Amino acid sequence: MSTLQHFIDGADVTGGAERIEVTDPATGAVVGSVPAGTAQDVDSAVAAARAAFPGWSATPVAERAAVVQRISDGIKERAGEIAATITAEMGSPITFSQKVQVAMPIGSSAAFAALAADFAWTEEIGNSLVVREPVGVVGAITPWNYPLHQIVAKVAPALLAGNTVVLKPTEVAPLTAQILARITVAAGLPAGAFNVVHGTGPVVGEAIAAHPDVDMVSFTGSTRAGKRVSVVASDTVKRVSLELGGKSANVILDDADLGKAVKVGLGNAWINGGQTCTAWTRMLVPAARQDEIVSQLVDAAQRYTVGDPTDPSTRIGPMSSVAQQERVRSYVERGVADGARLVFGGPEPVDGLDGAYVRPTIFADVGPDAVIAQEEIFGPVLSVIPYADEEQAVQIANSTVYGLAGAVFGEQEHALAVARRLRTGQVDVNGGAFNILAPFGGYKQSGNGRELGRFGLEEFLETKSIQR
């Protein structure tokens, strides 16, 4: 069992007596604990970050990039340990942990390091020298569904830009953050440039958002929590970047390759057990072809094995916690109660499994305004929504408060034309691959700001004009 401390100013710092246990959702076993941080712990971490800022921000860009590359290398060297830790702390199947949970932060951090040489740190506009400088002390608050990727997507560009960081990782899956802290030390990052304060959102998260010496907050999590971060941060008018919830639509057009649309669509609905903000949890289908598509979906769903996340053949593990299991089941029960047609799965317990498991579920004939079609469930629950024509499909796709991701399947130019009409930050056409260099973020209540690539780096920079 891992008994962890805060990481402040380059060293482990013992918190108070109160601890937060970390539980393996597959077994219920306690696999670690972290201190329940306080506002005073945040004060210490912010002071360390503030003290480290002048030196780190003055470090040449090439040297900062080299440190970020060594962080990427360090993650790669410890990939097996990190994957196993993520599987233990939040239940992601081990194969997914290896291929996605660890591979993405390795790739994104290396991509940030590579950006540094060609990035326009300064430019000439008329008689002005435009200079891009670090914001200052960045508070990063991250969720449990991709516990390392979400951290690295903030920390790598923030450090590259010359900022120092105070991180509050999720208390549900905080163990990988401590591994990353060790990696930053080995990479040569100066003490105080990266700090970790464990604890809950209402205590540690709010203290970071409110702190007058934190210049920016980068938050990933629920829309509800993101709204609270914005309110708390507003008193000091600090920059706030939010990556929030989603209810992404997968629009299958009448001229789509149905086999591909169903296979890829189901995979992206149930990715990471559906615990993914970009998951395509609404499948919009031509009404006349709904039965055909549902039949294919049910056949494909049979191949999604639910079980022990340490088994390489498992495709869907437990939900991240018992609380999340109960949340997902309640939505499935709501779908049944509201009259959606249950075609696969259901609210019953998973046979033979005692952990925080749910049955992957598919509903058909879901009304566009139904609760299960409007609210983010964050579990393996797919709503199939029939539409009469393309205009209605676009209207339905844009009808939620969210706008994070989405997909369109159809003849290529036709699908591209529909993709342009979707009010969402990312759209995949005919299964286009995720691109770690492309800007990632949402419209509407899915947040503001962008992560990854050049756009992600720009989030952590201020712009100064010097007239000559």
C-alpha cells in the first residue's frame, strides 16, 4: 500500500493527521492513502512556486524544453509501473492503461518539448515587439478518469512556457501524481517549480482557485465544479481555463459505411468504460435504419468483455468508485423509467463480479430531450436517437448545453459539411484519429480555452507589446 505525502519545494511534506484512502474499485481493497490537504498546505506550495518562478522563467527555452523531454522519457521508463498504478487506483483495464493512459502523456509531453524551437515566442508587428511570457504560478486541478494524461496536458506546457505549478490531483486516483513528482526531480526540474497538494476540491481546489498568488487556474472536471472554480477565481480576476463535461453526438448519415460507423461508434462511446468527457454517448441514426443499426450494435456489444481490469483481455473494467457505479446505474434506471427501449445491458448487477461494475448498456428510441440524452452519465451507456432528416440530426446534435466533441460518418465531403455545422470543439469524420497536436477543448458549457499542441502552450502565456 502506498502511503503518500504532499510534494512541496522538491520534497515530501507530511500533511495533517487526516488521510484519504485510495480504493481499488475492482476489489474494494485499499491500495494507498494521501493526506487531506488544507489551505495552509496550499499556502506553502504557492510560496514555493512563487519563489521558484523568477529562476525557472529566466531559464532559456531550450533548457526548459530539455527538461520537459526528460519528463517524457521518465514516464516512458516507468510505463509499466504507471499503467499498473492507474489500473489499481481507478480500474482502467490494463491494456487500455498501457496503450492510452500512459502512451498519451508520453506523446503529448514529447510533442510540447518539440514545439519549443519553432514557436513564435516573439514577433514584430509594425513598430511593436510582441513578447510571449509565462503567466506566473499556475494552479492545476485534475480529474480521475485519465489521471496522468490530464496532469501532463497541463504541467508540460505550463513548465515549457516558464510557469511554476501547484497541482491538486484527484483524491480518487492520486497515486500517479506522486510518480510524476519523482520523475520531475530526476528530469532536473528545480525545487518549487512543481508542487503537489493532495485533498478535496471544496478545500484544496477552492484554496488554489482563490489564492491571490496563483495567476492562473487550469481545471478539468465536471461542469458543475468548473462553474465553482470560475466563481471562486473571479475575486482575483485570474485567468481560468476550463475543460469540462460533454454529451457528444455521433451522427451517422444515410450514406455512411454502417459497419465502420457502428464499430468505431460503440468503441468511442464505451472508451475507458464510458468515463471519458469526449465519449460519443449519443448515436444519431436515420429513423428508417434504426433497427438495422441497433442489431449491429448489439452484435458488437457482445464482444465487450467486462471483468478484472488486470486481465489483458478485459475491455470494460469497474467504474472508478462505488459512487460512480451508483450514479451510472441510476441513469440506466431513469432511462428505463422514461420509456427508452433497452436493447442491451440494464441496471442489474454484473454476474460474478463484486466490485464497482455496471452492465454496458444500449438504449434505442431515445428522445432527444430525455434525461439520458441530455445529461453526462460518465459510464458505458449509449443512447440511440432516431432522426427524420439531416436538418433534424444537426439540430439534435447541437441541442445540449455541451459542445466538447462529436463525430460524423458518411460520404467524405458530405460528412465534412455536416461536421462544420456541429457546435463542438472537436469532430472526427469517418473515424479520424485523435491528434495530440490539435487543439482540444469545448464550446458552450464544455469549457473555454484549449489544450494540447501550440494552442495548449499559448494558454499558459501572457502577451506583451513593446513599442519602439
